[in-house]
Amino acid sequence: MCFAAPARVVEVGPGFAMIERGAERLPILLHLLDEPVAVGDWLAVQAQRFAVARLSAGEAAELLDLYQRIEHQLGDHERVTA
């Protein structure tokens, strides 16, 4: 199973976009999208390679918050079981 992580577009080229996720920048492919992408857009990115959907800023914020809560809970679990 693969999940999509939200990332913000910082550069757009023909068929690709450069995204920023935290301090990391990655080139991703846009071939699976039916709509144009612009700098500042949020995308759902799978396998650190493919954009699968455009997200609103609100959707991206919700996903980022959810992933942070999951990461926090996993960290708490590891401290309890270690």
C-alpha cells in the first residue's frame, strides 16, 4: 500500500514539478494529473515520484496535521515498548 504525502510546488517545468516537503526538494512527474499545476499549489505525491491530485491548502494542512499526530503516537509507542 502506498499513501500520498502533501507537498508544495516551488517550480514547474514541462511534465514535471519541483516540490518542497520540509527541507527536502524533489522533482516529481505530473503525467497523472488532468489539470495544470502552478507554483504554490499543493499536490498529493505518491512514492516520492508522482503527483496524483491537487490539494487545497486546507486539505494539505489537514493531512500534514494527521501525519504529525501519527508520527507522534508512533514515537510514544516506541518509548513505551523499548
